[in-house]
Amino acid sequence: MTNQNENRPDTGRGYAANVFGHDAQSMEQKALSEATDFFGEGVQLWLDPTYVAQDASGVGYRAMIYVYEVVGDAR
């Protein structure tokens, strides 16, 4: 998965995924999948954990989740 450190790595391009789901994990996986399609295979990704899920009339949640490519030394 991504590095979910509190320390944000140096990031390059970003991708904003507008995802719908029933739990945070599935929504994050969908955002990562979309970002992988966008950036291509072999790019290390960092999922920004600071997103706000909005209620969608009791059916599920919708959130904008940002995913960034890691550039430079990710350590």
C-alpha cells in the first residue's frame, strides 16, 4: 500500500479521486486504483490521509481523496 507516515514525503503530481463507498478502506483502495491508472505502473504513491467524507443520504459516503506521486528519496 502507500506510506501512511505522518511525515509527508516530497511529492510531485497529484490526483484527486472523487470516490463513493461504505467504509474508509474501500474508498482509499478505489482512490489508489484510480491514481495508479492515472500515473501508470511503478510509481510510488502517497495517499493524503486528511480528507473529509460527506454523508450521501445514508447510503454511503463520498469523499475527495488526494493521491500524490513520491519524488526523490522517499525515506
